[in-house]
Amino acid sequence: MKPRNSLPAAHAVPRTLRLGLSVLPQGHSLTCDAVLFDMDGTLIDSRACLEQTWRAWCARHGLDVDAVLRISHGRQNGDTVRIVAPHLDRDNEIAALARAQEDCRDGIVAVRGARRLLAQLAPARWAVVTSAWRRLAEIRLECAGLPLPSVLITADEIQRGKPNPAGYLSAAARLGIKPAACVVVEDAPAGIAAARAAGMRVIGITTTVRREELGCQWVIDDLMSLTVRTRPGRDVEQPSSDRDT
């Protein structure tokens, strides 16, 4: 049986890409076969909706909203509830949060540079790995005016969410590309940990947390700092780790 979202065999292995970063010296690039994106905070700015729903939820249960927001970034709702409120009925709380988040659509926009960057990538060269479930992911991508990827890995398709690497490994497998040949763009520590655990290089984006909290060697402010190059260029040596030394 062909996995959901898998690409036709003829398109499974794209040619090598060169990702140009404005933070690197001119003429340098990262070489990869595919780019894997987180969704919220990376491709889409959904902070207004996320904060609105979590603030209402915290007020209802008497929880510290700032502490919950720090934990929730990049995690599935169920994992956040388990961590911050293990005494609550997890299934009921997940359902309530899902309804609130699906109903909140105001202020959802694309991160600067997202449309331009995705337009430079062929369908077989990129995927989205998100802690949102499929319906929510499709709602937010549509609200932001971004295309639905050929490979979309959502929370309802994997057993363990970020920081577990399952989502990123699944995306690479469905694209037909080795994990080491993928570059991930992420905004949250949980997602960065997931990408590293999958054996992938990571570019951090400072849309959610501060640069020093990302712990990445390569950090950008928005997606305008990334370009896809097809012409020959000088490659950056692939390090054993993408952490600063």
C-alpha cells in the first residue's frame, strides 16, 4: 500500500538543491535534496490565534498562561495538556482546544518570504511537518494563502509528536530522500530537537523565541533570508552538529 501523501516514484528523488542564506558569506550555500518546514511560526504566523485559545484555556483552569505558552510552542495539544495539567481529562481538553483553534481564523498570515520561497521549490523537494492535526493545518494554510504540500505530516498521522523525530523521518521517507540530505526550518526548541534526532541539519527562525534559545548555527529572522539556487556555488561544509561551537 502506498503511504498517504507519498510522491510518484518518478518524482521521489529530486536533484540537489542549494539553499542560499543571507547569514552566510556571499556565494556560500547549504546543499540538500529537500527542505522540511514546520508550519506555525515557520511558514505561518498564527500567534494571535494560539495565544487567544491558550489564554482562554488557562483562565478556565487557573493556570499560568506564560508558562503554558513557553511549553506549548511546537508541541501537540495533548502533550502540552499532559505536561501542564495531568489532573485534567486529557481527551476532553484536547477536544475543547481543537474546537477553539479551528474556529479562530483571524490574523493568520504567511511569514514574510514564505510564498516566494515555496514557489521556488518543486513539490518533490519540500514538505510540512506540523504539530497541528490535518484539518487545522489545511485551515491555516488556506487562511495564509499558502499551497497545500504534496507531503504534509500532521499530528493525527504519527504516534509521537515533537521532540520525537517520527514526523521528520516520515516526511523524508515519503519524499524518498535520506534524512541526512534534508534541511529543516524550525522556530521552536521542540521541533529543533526533533530534527536533530532525525539526523537532519536545522535552520532556526526567530519568529517565536529569541536567537539564543534556538541553539542553531544558522539562524534567520524570516524566510526572505533564504533563496533556492540552481547555479553552481561554493558549499558550506556539513558539520557533525549544527550547534555553535
